[in-house]
Amino acid sequence: RLACLREIEDAAKLLQVPPGRAREILYDTEIAQRWEKRLQAAAPGTAATMLSLRRTCLEMADLSADAADCCLLAARLARKSGSAPLAETQLRDAARLGASTEALL
């Protein structure tokens, strides 16, 4: 739960900047690095929750491509855990957010 709260705290920083600067803040600060470290350390169930939170926050910050990447990661996790329907849903969401066809294969 603490990891999820930290995800939200980081995402709040993205939502407090002027439109168009969120991507810069995400990658020029250490937010992306912290997110990656937390994701690697998380249990599969927690990782899925974290990715869902991230995706929502990234969509709110108008970072559709980054949100699509979260969907693709979530689809991989779902496939690894044997949840094909969830993986399929995540892939559809990634496509809706603009993920390229090649990335879905």
C-alpha cells in the first residue's frame, strides 16, 4: 500500500505542472527511475495495481503514450500469471491509447 501511495505522490507532481511539461517532469526528474525501481521490487499483484494507478495518472497528465506503455507492461504481467482475458483487455487499452500495432504483437 505504501508503494501505491508513493506512486500517487509522484503522479501528483505531474498533474501540478502546466500542460505540455508533464513529460519533461517525468523524465528529467527522478520520478521515472523511482517508478521503475518500485515496480521491479513489487510482488505481481502489487505491480498490477501500481501499473493501473500509473496509467490513470499518466492519462490525466495527457501522457497517452506513457499510459499505453503501462498497459503493455500490465498485459505482460497478466500473461505471465496466466490471465489471458486480462492481458487482452490491457492490449485493447494500449491500442486505444495509441500503442503501435507492432508493439501489440
